[in-house]
Amino acid sequence: MRAEFPEFRLGSVLATSFTATLTERHGDRVERIPTPQRLIDWLAVNGLAVDSCTPAQLEHAQELRESIHTAVTAAATHDAPPASAVQIINDCSIRGRASAVLTPERTRHWQLGCVEDALGVIAADAISIIAGERDGKLALCASPTCRAAFFDTSQSRTRKWCDMNTCGNRQKKARFIANQRRTPSSAI
């Protein structure tokens, strides 16, 4: 990975991890895939290795990312996803020609020819979680600057943060500092 870019936020759900390549959507936005090479890096980390990516393919990937974010946000708030977002997700899923291959170690490996194939896998994953086919619940991060969509697979389905190490800790620290200011120090 290239040091000049922010780290990837990797989760266990491909589609919502992809939407997390743009964070702090309601604050100072952090773009984690600003270049074609950076998209190649993200895809490789997520088992979707491709050899090349053009600026147009990057733009298409970012359009898919925003469509997934819009659709999962709508699903998390029990609203209908916008038809335009659904259309982009469906188009990407249909265009992709990825093949799942079983390895001798009994793991799945994706056989891909291009970025569009990788985007098809991501779109299919988004369809699966939006359609409610997987055990879990779509939710939105409680951080007012983040509001990232995530797939909550915790036993109670009450998770509040997209990532406890970033948004969760930031909010807990802010609460702690606010409580310290309200509570005068006792003199010894």
C-alpha cells in the first residue's frame, strides 16, 4: 500500500467495506481510492485482484460505491432505495463476469478479467444484504460526521458504530472530555 493515502477500513462485508472507501461523508471527507492504482490495491486486499484500472473505471467504481451507499442507507432507515441507485447496482451486477473457483484449500477464489468483473461481485454482495438474504441488519454509524452504513452481525444487532476503533473511540473520547468539563475537579 502507498503510505501517502489513508488506510483502508476493512470489514467483513464486501459491499459496506467498499462504501467505506469514502468516509466522514458529513464532515471532512476522506477518499481512500482517489486513483486507479489505489482501487487496484483495495480490490486486491479484498480478494478481487485485477491487473489494471483506467480513470474511467475508477469513476465507474466510485459511482457504484455511491449508489450502494445510497441504497443501503435507505434500507437501514426502512426507506425504498432510489431507482437510479438500484439501476446502477443492477447494471454492475449484470455486466460482471466473475467466476467463483474452489481452491484445494476449500476457499473461494474469484476469477476476474477486469475491474467490471470485480464491481459485479461487489454489486451482487450489495444486492444480497439489501434484499435481506444474509443474517444481520443494516445500520448507520451513530457518529454525526460519519453516518456510514454497515452490516451489523452482532448477536444483539445493536451495534452503534461502523468501526469501534475510529468512530466509536472518537465518540467515547468526546463524551469523556465533556463529562470532565462538567465535573469540577475535587481539591485534595
